Amino acid sequence: MSLRFILGKLLRAFLTLLLAVTFVFIVLRMSGDPVSQMLPDDTPASVVAAYRQMWGLDRPLPEQYARYVAGILHGDFGFSFRDNRPALDVVLERVPLSLELGLTALALTIVLGIGGGILAALKRGTSVDHATMAFTIMGHSMPNFFLGILLILAFAMTWRILPSSGTGSWRHLVMPAVTLGTSYAATVARFTRSSLLEVLHQPFMRTARAKGVPFRRRILGHALPNAGIPIVTVVGLRLGALIGAAVVVEPVFAWPGVGQLLVSAVAFRDLAIVQTIVLLIAFTMVVVNFLVDLTYGWLDPRIGMVSGEAAA
Amino acid sequence: MTAAVLTKVGVGSAGALPVEPTIDPARAPAATPVLAIEGLTVGTGAVDLVIDVSFEVAAGETLCLVGESGCGKSLTCLAAMGLLAEPVRRKSGSVRLGATELTSLDDRRLRDIRGRDMAMIFQDPVASLNPVQRVGRQVAEALVVHEGIAMRSAMRRAVELLGRVGIARPNERANAYPHQLSGGMCQRVMIAMALACRPKVIVADEATTALDVTTQAQILALMKTLQDETGTAMIFVTHDLSVVAEIADRVAVMYSGRIVETGPVDALFDHPAHPYTRGLMDCRLHALSAAGGRLAAIGGTVPRPSARPVGCAFRPRCPRAEERCEMVPELKPFAGSQSAACHFPGSAR
Ligand SMILES: Nc1ncnc2c1ncn2[C@@H]1O[C@H](COP(=O)(O)OP(=O)(O)OP(=O)(O)O)[C@@H](O)[C@H]1O
Ligand code: SF4
Ligand SMILES: [Mg+2]
């Protein structure tokens, strides 16, 4: 991987972030005058003007934009009027819980999705394969919240072996993580299976066989490194969906993470919180994409190489 | 004669070759065969794709398998290596390497033999190499697997091997990925990989077909030189008769799954016995002569394996066909060193 490749990807990540910030700025300005939305209708015009001046809303738009970007660079994401604290503080408090849930779901996905996909590909056409594929179709087609409710009905209401809501122990984590991870794991399993099957038919796999390489070594040393590229792609791409799904799943289990905060902030029109979360999600996505790009470069030497080297 | 043919048809780059064609006309077919295939039949379900194929190769000898596309050359090679994949399977016949009957070995034992005693080189060298692994490592893997040595020392030997197959700066090239090398370079890597454990037999399935003419000549010359040094037996598949003229000691011509003629290369070029072999020779001259005189080319196409005619499969295209040809002709000796599967061998019309 060349330095140029990495720098190029960094630049792209930075531009994407700037675009996200700009987008949020435009949406905020388009959604109406925050002062008149916040203050009662009968507020005297002079008070409104005073607020507008205090928040810099009387300045020309480009200046407002510059101030906005500068503020964000300094960690100023606005003030949550509901909590009466900086919005960033309110949001960051919730991050560890969401991370705990998200990473558990991700781990579940990787173990079940990739593991199941590999197993299905290697046992193609057997009952193992069929069972895995049946699971992926179910996991894929069932909406998250519906699966969540089913799990609550079964494990919390009927059998009473798992708590239906809240946090505190691993037992609280099980249902939300399974709910969040299932459709993700299903997608990853399908992708893993198909990309591995495709690689297994490549000529270089026959070469490895002709060389007398044992089965395990053929799979681990030749097939998986080649199948890895599409798998990393789908894991990276679907991470966005995972974050989106968290917004739905957290409230179902009263899991006090960022997703639940977002839902309540929207209900309260706490715009500072909403914009902070949106930017945080954008930031996470950009970082993930950057990591996925780097992983590509590492997995596939054809990507990110200076081309035209060593032609013979 | 071979040399004469080469000059006459102006085979690609024959003149540029550093190695003289060293075909010994007196060489008898296989004294002690290294690899012997007998009565090999390969197919899927009810369809036979390779039928009752038998041949042998001795140490230091090169047998060329020739024939049009789809006649079963690759399947014969894969069957010899025990590499057939579902749904194609060996239905009957034996494959003996020295005294070992390979068809009765389990996969574990066969794996020990593949890559160590028998190696295979494929048509598309770039696709035949793992795109995400350095080529040196891919060569070294054969040594790691078969000789149980550590990757580090295997890598040193891999670099030596790369040098031996004519790759300049093998130290650097060992660290290249396949996409950074040309097709010819990749085929050299494949040859190095095949040679790594000093196999008794090398099976080369159209090893030069995908290469440009100059590179093709270089690779052929390399394979011949290495064969002279190592005494490896070689099965070389091609449908290019100029390649045959270049490297074969003996030739087996296949048509629609069967061997229809076999014999020393000179004899086959001089007096082909089977009408199909004659057709091939004519085609070659026809295709390559600028004047383009009216030489009989073979009309028609190879029948699909599921729809072969009754009797001799070549009958619909054969200028010599008669009623008797509705019976399958056996492969019978002809003119001393040759054999042909034809009711009317050697009789042109
Ligand atoms: N997996 C398969 N399933 C069914 N038929 C097959 C399979 N592989 C090969 N065949 C058929 O077997 C016949 C012989 O195939 P083979 O690949 O051995 O031909 P070939 O002589 O190597 O031809 P070419 O010069 O094109 O490489 C062909 O008719 C082909 O269609
Ligand atoms: S057996 Fe008959 S049809 Fe077949 S090649 Fe000979 S002459 Fe032609
Ligand atoms: Mg072939």
C-alpha cells in the first residue's frame, strides 16, 4: 500500500465530513428560525432581535457558516435546551452503551455471519448449507423491531429468562444484540458463502490442489484471503445499516444509548442534540469507510499499488 | 523432416530459439514408462467424454496430446492427476505412476504425490496464480507442503528456482504479486512451482497457448532445457502443430474423446495414417501458407459428446468413410511405430 493511496483516502474522508457538516448546516437553516421556534409567540420583537444577535443569526450566511464550522472544530455542537448542557456532553454520555450494544452485535455478526457463510460454502448442497440459507432468508426479511418484540414475548414474557429492558448485566445485552445483529449476520453470511464459492472455482484453487496443498491450508491460505475483500466490503457497508437499526432497536428494549436519545430529542425538538448525533454518525461512517479502504489495500495488493511497476 | 517442416511453414519464432530441435527419430516408445494410462474412460452420468484412452511416457520423453477443442485433452490430464471435479469422474481405467496405481489411492496419499511426483502447468498462468499472494511464497509452498521445511528456507530455494527458470533478479521478483508480472513471467513462475520438488512427470495443459509467439518460443525452449537437465517425463497438450514439431518425441492425436492415432513425431508428420491426422496437417499448411493453395481442410465440426455418430466418430467429416466405418475402429499398429484407429489407415484418397 502506497502512502499516496492512504493520503488520498484521508483526503476523501475529510471532504466527506465537511460535506456532512455543510449538509447539517443547510438543513438547520432551512428548518426555520430557531429563535422564533424556541420563544413563545408573544415575545416582544426586541427580545427576539436580541437573541438573534446573541446567536449570530443576524450575520450574513457565509459568516454564519464559517462560525458554525469553526465552532464544530472547537467541539461546540450547540446547547441542549432540554438538559441545559452542551449537546456534545449529553451525547457522549450515551456513547459507551451504544458502543457496547453495537460491538456485541458486530461480534455476533462476524462469528455467525462469516462462520456460517464459510460452513455453508464448504458444505454446499448439504443440510448444513440449506439450514444456513433458510436462516439468512428469515433474518433478512424480518424487520428488526418485530424480531425484538418476538424475542421479548418469548424470553421475557413467556419463559421469563431474560430481562425485557434496561441495562446492567450481560443478560440485558442478549436480546438487543441478537435483534440488532440478526439481519446483519444474515447478509454477511450470504455474501461470505457466495464469494467463497466463487473463489473455490478459480483456477488458482486448482493450482493449489495440483501442488498437493492440504484442504485446510487451501481454504485458509488461498480461498479466504481472496474471498475476504467482498466480505470486508459488506461488513463495512452494512455497518451504516447497523447504526440506523440501533435507533429502532434501542427504544424497543429501553436501552439508554444514542439511538434512544435521538428518538427522544426529535420528539422534544432538541435540535442541538439531533445535529450532534447526526454528525457523530457521519463521523463514525467516515472512519469505518476509511478503515475498510485500508483493509482492502492490505488484503488485495492490486488495490493501492503504484501501477506499471515491474512489468516484464 | 521436422526441421524441414518448420522451415517450410515458417513456424513463428523457431529461428530465434537458442535450443535446436533435438528430436531423435530412433527413440523407441517408452522403455520403462514413468506414467502409464490404460483404458481410461471419463464422463458425466451417461455421457463419456474421454473413452478408453491409453498411453505411456518414459523419463525424459515428451508426449504431445493434440486435437481440436473439446476432444478431451484437459480431462485426460486432470484424470491423470486425480484432479477431476464433480460432475466429471473417472469411470474406468488405470493410472500408474511407476509401480503405484494412483486410482486406488485415497485423497490423502494422492495429495502427497501431487506436486511432488507429478506436477501440472495450466493454460492461463496469471489466473492460475493466487492474486493476493507473493509469487515466491507460492513456489515455496510446494516445498513447505512436501518436504516439511520452514517457509524461510523454502523461500530461499524458491528464489533459486525462479532464477533457474530464467527470471532476472529473482530476489526481487519473488516478492512480486502475479498482476505485476507478464503472462510469460507468470508461466515461468508456474514452471518453477512445478519443478520445485523434482517431479517425475510434468503435465502441461496448453502451457503456451495464452502467450504471444515470442514468449511461447522462450517458454518452450526453457521447458526443453529443463527437461534435458532433470530427465522429467512430460505430457504436453496443445492444438498447435508447430509446437508439436518443436517439442514432441511422440504424439497422440485425440478426436471426440478417443486417441485416433499415436506414434513418433516424425512418422506422424511424414506419413499420417488417420484421415483426421492428415486433415490436421493439411489445415496447418493451409492456414500458414501465404499462397493458400487448395489443400483439403477439414469441413464440419466435432460432434458433441452426447451426440456422437454410430461407429467412427470422424465419419461425418471423413473423406474416406465407407459403410464399414459404422463400426468403431480399434487402435491398431500401423507401419511399425504408429497406431491408428481407422479401418483404412494410411490410404489417402
Ligand atoms: N465439468 C464438465 N461437465 C460436463 N462436460 C464437461 C465438463 N468439462 C468438460 N466437459 C466436456 O468434455 C469435453 C472435453 O473437454 P476438455 O476440456 O477435456 O477438452 P479439451 O480437449 O481440453 O479442449 P480445449 O482445447 O478447448 O481445452 C468437452 O466436450 C467439454 O464440453
Ligand atoms: S474409420 Fe472410416 S470414417 Fe473413421 S477415419 Fe477411418 S476411414 Fe474415416
Ligand atoms: Mg483444454
